[in-house]
Amino acid sequence: MTRSAGPAVGSVGAGSLCVLVASVLWGTTGTAATFTPAVGPLAIGAAAMGLGGLLQALVAAPRIARETSALRARRAVVVLGALAVGAYPLAFYTSMHLAGVAAGTVVSIGSAPLASALIERVVDKRRLTRRWMTGAALGLSGTVLLCMAEAAQAHSGPGARSVRATVLGVGLGLVAGFTYALYSWAAHRLISRGVTSGAAMGAVFGLGGLLLLPVLLATGAPLLDSWSNAAVGTYMALVPMFTGYVLFGWGLAHVPASTATTLSLLEPAVAAVLAVLVVGERLPPLGWTGIALVVGCLAVLTAPTRTTPPMRTAPPMRTAPPMRTAPPTGTAPPTGTAPPTGTAPPTATATATASPTRAASPSMPSAPAPSDLS
């Protein structure tokens, strides 16, 4: 039985692990940003994604140079991914600033798998399965519950946020989720067309980093006001953005973009836990229920599919070789017995039955003619 071609289980598992580790690193960004209250979200996003993207391009420069022709042939995908990279951190960090670390992260990352699947449906004509629809329903329900929980406590407790700011933060979170899905799809598209993950990620994120440089120059002065601010900016650029997206690129070489963005739903769970434990945010039971539904969405979409193993076809039964008929003894038939009229002599029949290559015995006498039997 031949095994159908497809991605190796080990490579898919390694790719999924790379995405999950990257998601844990990304989950620390919101908490790290809270240690620089004087630095605005635009500066944090531009420093993290801009410097991290330029560093990726610098490390991958030799590969980019070797694969320039392939990248030029797909320059529309590269530019589209770079535009998404430039827009994502601005929307993402502003969403966390307005709606809170937990809500901003969950909305941004929780909506990305849905946006990614829709992009693949429209562009790649990939069919939306019932399993995906179930996961999407869980993810959207969890996002709505979390937003309701954040809005309900908007006027209570320290650091209270207005309902208007929360709604605006949620909207920007949806923009961040779409742009995240878009540049993930663009990078996977390049990799699936033969570009190495290093060259694809370096080109997309390097060009996106160039687009973020003007924003960093305009808003990033507070990053240099203190060592703590500079340390947070350096950490964001090196660990979550550079290291995290290198791992994400390796993951995209083995799993589709929709799967990668779904696996990254681990990020909001990490961010929410850190926001409660480190930042001191309070999340009501309704919010925890929403996070549980988002994690349920992750479980539904990433659980291994139970497939019916192909039936083994029984090997063909070996047919026994035809029995060889013993050659005639050479004795003449009894006197007075004549063969039926029109019947071939027994010697011919025996010879044909025994073997097509075996000749009749030369000592075989011919049957007597009917006229000789009186």
C-alpha cells in the first residue's frame, strides 16, 4: 500500500511549535509596553516592528541578494505584505492603549485567524469547512464577551477607560487582526512559491520597517529619555519582534497562514495572564469566559483531524499451477474400442493439456484407424 504524499507529521509539528513559541514571546509585548508610560503607542509599535524588521532584513541580506529575481517576480505580494507590516503595530499598540492589554490583544490576535481564512477563501479559493465555522463562532463569541466585560468596567476602578475609547480600541484591534493575517498570508505565499523563509520574511519585514522609520523619528524621542525606556524598546525589537518573527517564518514554511494565525491565539491568553499578574488589571468573570471561548476556538481549529484509514486491499490469491496430465503410457486402447467419430486422438489432447512447450513422446503409437478394427 502506498502512502499518500503530504507534509510530514514531524515538519508540521516543528512548524507549529515555532509558532507557539513566537506567540508566547509576542504575549509579553503589551506588558512590556506598560513599563514605558511616557512613550506613546505609535513610538512603541514603530520601534518594535520597525527596528525588528530592519534587523531581519540585515540578517537575511545574503539570501535576499541571491533570491532577488524571485522576489521581483512577486513584488506585488512583497509590497502588500510590507504595507500590512507597517500598519499592524500602529493599530495593535494603539488598540491596547485604548482598550487595555487584555482586550486589545485578544481582539487583535483573536480576529486574525478569521481574517486569514477569509483571505485564503477569496484569493486561494480554499473551502471554509464546518470545523472552521465552529471555531470562528467560538472565537467571535469570546471576543464579544471580552469586549462587553471591558466596557462594563470602563467607569470603575483605577485607570478607567471610557466606552468610546474601548470601542475605538476594539475597532483598531480588528484592523490589527486583518493586517496581521494579510502579512502572514503574503509571507506564506512567497515561501510556498519557492522563496526561502529567511528571504521572504527579511524582504517583507525589512520594507515594512523602512515604512515605519518616519513614524519612529517623529514619535520616538521619549525612548531615549531614560535607560528603562531604551531597554524596553531594545527588548521589544530583539526578542518579540526579531526572534519571534524568525520563528514565525520557520513555522510558515510548514503550516498554512490560517493555521499559523490560529496557533497564535496563544498570545492573548499569555497577555491576559501577564496583564492580571504583572500589570494589575482586573478581568471580570465575563472576560475570563471570553478568553476561555477563544482558547476553545484554538482547540477546535488545531485538534488533529480523525481520518478513516484507507482499507487494505487483500493481495491477489496465488492460483495453483495447472496440474500436468500424465503422458499416455503408450499402450494401445483395448481391441474393439473405437474412438468417437470426430474426436481428436488422445495423444493430442494429453499433449496440449500437459504443457504447451512439451512435445509428444516419440514412443507414443498412433491410435488405430476404425477400418483396421474388424
